[in-house]
Amino acid sequence: MIRIADEARDATAVVALETTLVAHGFPPGEGVEVGLASEAAVRDAGAVPATVGVIDGDIAVGLSQDELERFDVSARKVGPRDLAAAAVQGVVGATTVGGTLAVCKEVGIRFMATGGLGGVHRGWPTPPDVSADLQALAQTPALVVSSGVKSLLDVPATSELLETLGVPVLGFRTDTVPLFYSAHGGPPVSARVETATDTAAIARAHWQLGGGGLLLVRPPDESLDDVEPLIEQARAAAAAEGVHGQSVTPFVLAFLHRESGGRTLRANRELIVGNARLAGEVAVAAAG
């Protein structure tokens, strides 16, 4: 059921990439460009990208460009619980961070890059919504590079839950968890790191001690410190229109991109590609 590209199977430094951001994170057509740019960034770092998605009855680890272009807004959003159904039913399934990590655990990939991790939604327990990304990360011996957690979430609560789950949160040249679009204002990280080599050494030691996942947070290159009011407006609009569950994130992202005049769209693209490059650097350091 799992199909691994030869390049990814044979490489010593591999970085997994998700497909939900390709299908649902950007305006039509732009997600594919970001996906390809992320793959190029991983290669520039000396590692091999393995974009994960469900297609033609297979859970694919490594997609061709033609296959990647099939991941549009019609793709089913696939978390850990959805992988089997999506594969058996033959749909195009865009894997979330959690869905991608479930595949990484099965095939032994130790590094992944994304934009923002899922987590505890604001207002918890109403709604009682906590992303499956967190449990998947805790259970998978992999390091995920992100710019913190998604901007619409409760970042302090997510950090507390990561601590409970035993997931180290490493800050790449930062002492605090970035707030996705903003480099500032988040809770403290569990440890600061300065280089990819140091990060790789900590990850190896964590796994030798029986640990699961680690989160490496990298601040965005361009810090947008005025986005929070727009996020609150986006959440209110989603509630007013009855948007809930897995549909909230793409709704909020589209709202932010529109109301910010494209600034959040540009920042989102840049941080995703930058995270992919850093993940490639850490994967190469770990393989060395």
C-alpha cells in the first residue's frame, strides 16, 4: 500500500513534506509552486525531498510533478485516521502533518518540514478540538521543522500539551516559540539551538533515550506583528458562516491572505520554503 520513490528509498538524508498545504493552504495553483520550491530547497541543502500523499490507491512517499499537480482543492484532507480509507477508496488524499508523520513512522523517515504545526484550538474545550498532529508527533521518532503552530491556535496551550507529551521544542536561534507570522510573543522553548549540527545531535540523543518526536521552531524571516486582529476577525467570520473542523484552517488562511493584501500569503510561502531548507540541513548533519 505504501509506494516509496527509489530516490527516497536509497538516500541517507530524506525530508518528508506534506500535501495539505499544497491542496488547501494557498490559492488555486500556487500550492504546487510552493511544494516544488520546498522540494528544491531540500535539495539545495543536500537532502532528498519525499512529498507524501495518497494517490491512485497508494500512499506515495515521493511524488512526480504531474502527481503533485493533482493535489488541488478537491483533494481529501487526510490525517492519521484517514490514510487507510483514502487509499482503499482510491481518492486523492492530501496528508496533514499528522498524516505525513504516520507514514514517516512506517517507512523510517526522521525529518519533516511544514509551515505550522496543528495544536489546541482557541477556546478549548469549546470546541473540543485538538489536532491529531500532536499525538502523531509524540509517537513518531522524527524531527519536524515549522514556524511554531498555526496562527489561529492557542499557542501557550499547545506548548503545554507538547510538554505533557514529552516533545522537546527547540528554538532555532530563538528563545521563544514564534507565532507563525510573528517572530515574537510566544512561550519559551525547551532549549535553544544555533546550528543544524547541534540540532541533529540533540535529536539523535533524544531517540537513543527512547524519545519520540521533536519540534524545531524557526522564526519567519519577515515578522508580521499586526496580524492578530485579522486572525480574530477570520475566526469570527468562520463561526458566523458555520465553518468548523478541518475546514477552519483553509478558511482562515484565505481570509488572512485577502484582508492583508497578500502579505500573509507571501510570508507563508517564504517560511515554508525556509523551513524545508533548514530541515534538509539538519537531515544532512544527522547523516554525516
